[in-house]
Amino acid sequence: MINKETIKGQVKEYINGTGLFLVDVRLSSTGRLTILIDRHEGVTIDDCASLSRWINQKIGEEAGNYELNVSSPGLDMPFLVIEQYRKNEGRIVDVEDLEGNRQKGLLINVTSGGFDLQTEKKQKGKASEITVSHYNYDEVKSVKIVISFK
């Protein structure tokens, strides 16, 4: 039987030098294996199909009976790894802190320790007030892209 750490190692071996990064590996008790990958330029169907074929060859019968799904995390999923923050720097995000407070703003200054969120408060008859808040990664519950259809 396979485990999550073995799969992570296999995926990291495959994606090394490709520009892809691993977002998450999920292994359910019902035999569903989900691998989420991404790239700064986006993931293609060919990226997913190639990794899927490679993983099937690598783990083969060792895994037993399983259902494999390889995809990108999707726009509505919270960020799980720092590379997602870097990829989306300069975009509008929704940040929820550990107390449940939410704030929307521009994701800026992504570092290994955290990020800044630039918010704009419009005041009637006055210039907008821009503030920047710093967050450490361990201070946030979730960060998601704000999807806008303008």
C-alpha cells in the first residue's frame, strides 16, 4: 500500500526542473489519490496527463486499487503553499485571519515569512486612504483569489 509521503517524493522527482510545483497530495481511505500541481504560467492538460501516466508507472501495482486525479488546485481553493502566493502576487485576494476577520486587498511583498495586503478605503469627497497590513503565514486561516468578471 502506498502512502502520502511516498507519492509526494515521486511527484517532486517528476516535477524537478519543469517549472511545476506541488500544491498538495490527498489520499483517501476509499482509494482516491488526488495530486494538485501548478505553475506560474498555469498548468495544461498535457502537464496533468503526463504526470498521471508517470505516477501510474511508478507506483503501479504497489498502490493496489486506486483512482488517480491530477489537476491544478482551481481558483476557488485557498492557497496551501508559498509558491501560490508568489504566483498570485499583484492580484486581489480575500484573507481570513485566525479570528475569522476577512479583508480584501492587493497581495504584495510575498516573502518566505509572510506577505503584505494593500487595501484601499474610498472616502467621499476625499482622496482614497491606502493601508498596508502584514501577515505571517501562520496568522491566516485562508487566502483565496477574488474572482471578478468586469
